[in-house]
Amino acid sequence: MALTLYYGSGSPYAWRAQLALEHKALPYELKVLSFTAGDTRKPEFVALNPRHQVPTLVDGDFVLYESNAIMEYLDEAYPGRGAPLFPGDAQSRAIVRRLVLEVDNYFSKATDPLLDQAFWKKPEERDAQKIAEGRKSVVDELVMFSKAMRGDYLAGPLSAADFAFYPLVAFLYRAQKMKLPDLDAAGMLTPELRAWKARVEALPFFEKTVPPHWKAS
């Protein structure tokens, strides 16, 4: 077994894949690519992933990209390692998959306009109304996820759904710390989601996965 994860520091989707690897207790090599240096567009990486994006997983001669596909693959290829990413019976696993899709199809899209204002607009170019509207859309989605929780974690037991969701929630805190000090990311979460976030951050492997420059800034 020779697993290598190509990773970009700060990518919530790469973070998702690393959390999944840790949850499965799989040994892996982490290769950090620099976006600013154009590492994802260099020929040697494009040969692995023609879409030049992270995460990309290499397992021997097998190459796979797209974070959700990586999580499913790890669970199926290594069923005896660590804990399952899609635990339970067919219905329980279907709920995990549904939540992962909701994260990407609804929550991620709700955060895009807000993060665009935070990271892609100069301070003088930011639109206060768009920020307020974006914040409301994100809060509405967070309430939806809070109501859908089935226990301590999104689907009941810790699962791929939590690893899909957490990095995007953390990105709101990142946006507040770096760009939008009045965002009040903690206030956007329901009490249930704040408790859920604390539980994820208390996982024994969590600290190992936090992007290094997030710790420094």
C-alpha cells in the first residue's frame, strides 16, 4: 500500500480527503502543492489530474481525483482499516451520501458569493449589501443542516458527511479572521452546530490536518 495525497494548503476539499485518510487510519504521504507557484499546472501534476485540481490521490498505479470519489474509494478499498466513512446499513449510508451532496450542491454554493466578497474583492470594492445577503443565505443553510442532524454528528455516527462539511464551515472562520472581522462566524452557527464543530476539533487526529498557514495567521 502506497498512498499519496496531493494537497493544496487551504483547500477545503483537500482537507476533506486528509480527514478521511486519518479517519481510516491509513498511512499516506502528503505532497503539498503551491497554488501561487503554479504547481497544479505543471506537466507532472497535469499528467495525474488533467483538471489540475486538488485533492488527487495516488494508490500504487491507481490515480483518483474529486474529494467525494476519494472518500468513497477509501471506504471500499480499505474496509478493514480505521472506521467506516459510510457507516451503517444501506439507508444510513444513503443519508451520508445525501448530506455530502447537499454540502456541495447547496451549502458550498451559498458560501460562494460571501467568500467572493471576502477573498476576491479589495476592501474598497466590497459590497455591504451582497455581504449581508450572502451571510443570510449561509445562515439559512446552516439552520437546514442543524435541523437535519441525527445525533452528535450530521448522520449520527462520525462519517464522510462531517468531513465534507467541516472544512467549509471552518472557511467562514478563516474569512472572518483574514478579511471580514464583522462576519461573526460563530454567531452564524446554531448551538447544535457549534457543539458539533467542537466535537470534530476534538478528534485525536484533527490537529494534524489543520492547514499549516491557518495556524500561523
